Amino acid sequence: MILHRRALILGAAATLAGCDRLAKNATVRETLFSAENFHKWAQRSLMARDALAHEFRPDQISPFFRPNGTANPNTPEYKTLWRNGFADWRLKVGGLVDRPMSLSLAQLHGFRHREQITRHDCVEGWSAIGRWRGVPLKQVLDAARLRDGARYIVFHCADDMGGGKGYYESIDLTDAFHPQTILAFALNGEPLRVANGAPLRLRVERQLGYKQAKYLMAIEAVASLESVGGGKGGFWEDHAGYDWYAGI
Amino acid sequence: MDSAPWQARSVPRHRLATRLWHWLNALLLYVLFTSGLGIFNAHPRLYWGQYGANFDHPWLRLERFGSWITLPAHYNLAMSRHWHLTAAPILAFALLFYMVWSLFGHFGRDLAFRRGELAPRHVWQDIRDHARLRFPSGEAALRYNVLQKASYNGVLFILLPLVILTGLTMSPGMNAAWPWLAEMFGGRQSARSIHFIAAFALAGFFLVHILMVVLAGPVNEIGSMITGRYKVPEARP
């Protein structure tokens, strides 16, 4: 049986090496990457445009909400904002809008709020449930008056991902106007902690964790993702090859 | 082990749909299992319930699987997911078509248990025959025995649907589209655990299946799954 086992291991390793070589072929690679389009089409066909992600009971909240990715942007600019309680922080809303805005935390608090207990699903496989409170993105976009050509909303963040480039993410208008898509300023009844994205982060509940951009600094409406970062619409999409549509 | 004397008689054994589905599955399950282990390596812990992350209690905590069994060999979560999410829908739709196709003949003819087959004495006899490696010959070799039926039915109607549905349950988009999925499995992390267990049950089936093919005469068995024709082993005296 030892021989059998060794043969199995060698066989598996050889075949897998073959698969790896195959994945370097441009056509194969393109096919593998395009599965995303099928999943997006299938999911969007199966769900109502405003179908809600499941909301949980308060007793189902994770005892500790695991932060991931950047735990603290630690840039001089961010530290300055953090030191005076984000009183000087502003969220810029621009791009293809008729009324560009610059909103303080106090102004954001002035919008109608939404609270939701939802599950955060990391692409790595773990989940954490938390109670989020924030402003539906729709309200901000309506106030800024989105122009006709706008098709995506891009989020620019304060965390430096190396070389002075910040984290960025994007969603399309279906998710931007979804009732559970909020700009969250509180987690579990307290103002967002730095590790969880203070002072403001995105919640887009029908997608994976890397879409939930933290440390928001600016929101930009665009017609296409081509000129955003590397062109794939998000930091991990550009740098690691993650799917832009993260409902999968 | 191909020592059994063959009769010249060969009979149609596996229909084209079965043969195509079989080899497609062999390929897809291989890609899905190895890329699945690559994905698992991103967070090699399993939990029960709705949530589960580093500060929660896992029921299983493993080291990362080695590069000899993961796709890609070196840790690359994005590529493992691309492989997995490309192969998964093909597996799911192929299973759906095959199940529907099976209902028209194959299931009733070959897979459904016959009267008396599930009697404890009959099952026990079949277990003893397997343990003594007494494989059926003559006409009996043309029918699936009760353990074979149980394992094929188990894979076709339990394990494969289970692994597909628990896979879908892990997707946050499907969570909004079909909320009953997570309810049915007791939460996303439970679904992830069941997905893992079902994947290893399928791997277990694969190993036993290969062992049985080798013991029963690999040339005839594999040949029949390619050409569809099976040489009937001569009836034992």
C-alpha cells in the first residue's frame, strides 16, 4: 500500500503541476477568470434587485468582531484626523455628480440612519456577525444627484497599501442603491474602532469582506472602471486577481 | 488480478450519458477537491453555527494541506477560487441533467433496490462476499449488487447534492437569493463544515471505487466505462 500511496501522491502532484501550467495559458486563464460573469449573471437573475441579506437576532452577534486587512492606516494624515476625534475628517463625494459634496461626520449623522445585524463573510472562509449603523449610500448619492452616465461608485480609502497608494473598491449601481448598502459609522452600538475602519466604512451585504472598504475618504461616481487603479475596480482585484463581483 | 477466464461474450453495460458524465465528474471532482483544499488553506479551521472566526471555537483545526494536493500547488487563494468556481457550476448542471436523465430508465433499471435486497440477511451476505473478494460472475455480474447500489445512490442523490448546496450556501449573493439554504444547514459556518465533510466522503468513495475497480479487473472495468461494452465473467461452478 506504501507504493500505492506514493504512486497516488506522485500522480496527484504531476497532474496538479499540469493544471498549474495550463493556468498560465492565456485562454485557459481567461476562461477561469470569466466564471465570475456567469456567477454574477446567475445570482442577479435568481434574486430580486433589492433582495436582502439575512439579518440576525442580537443574541447571534459574534462575541468579538474580527478585524482583517489594515488594522490601522498609521499614516501621518490619518493620525492627525484620529487625534482630534475625526472632527476635521471629511467625506468627499464627487465624480459624475451634479452637486459634489464634502461631508463631516456630524453632517452624515444628520441623514436618516439604518441599523442591521448582518454576517460578514471573508473570502478566506470565516464569518463574523455584527450590528452596523450608518447612512444608506442611496441617500448620499441622491443628495449629490448622480449624473446619467454614472455606472459605478468607487470608494477611496485612507489606508496606504504601499507606495502611497490607498485601498480602493467599487460597486455597481444595483448594489449602490440596495437598501442594506450603508456607510457605517458604528459597530455593535459604538463608534467604529480604528481596527474596524474608523470613522466610516462601506457595508455592501451581498458581497464578500474585501468589498467592505474601510477608512473611507472619498466616493466617486464613474462611467467605467478602466481608469480606476489597475482597471479591475479594486485593490485586491488588481493586485491578487480576486473577482470584482464578490457575491460568490 | 485479471486472471478470471473471460467468456468471449461482451454486452452493452454503460450508456453514453453515463460514460460522459463519469469522466466529466472524474475531472471536475479532481479539480474541485484540490482547489477546495487550496481555499481551505486560507482559513484551516471549521466551526458549527452562523459565525466563526479566529476568536471563536473551531471543532476542527488543521495544518495547511501540502502543495502536492492543492491547486495551485503554491498558496494562491484567488487562483484556487477561479478553478473552483469555474468547475462548480459545470458539476452542478451536469448532475442535474444526469439525475433527470436517470429517471427515465437508468434509475428504475439499475439503481433502485429490488424487493428483498435490503433484507439484513441479503446485505450481510453481500458484505461477506465483498470481504472475501468474491465478485459476482455470470449474469449476476451484469447487475449492481446492494452495496454498489447503496454507494452509487449515496453519491448521486446525497453526497453530490449536499456538496453543491453547501457550496452555494457559502456565497453571500446566494444568501440573499435563497435564504432557506443557510437555514437548512444551520448557518454558513455549518454549511462550510458539511461541505468539507462531504468533500472528504467523496474522496473516500473515490479511493474505495478505485480499489474495487482494481480488484474486479481494471482492464474490463475501465474499458467498459470507455467503450460501454463489458465482458461477462464466466459463471463460477
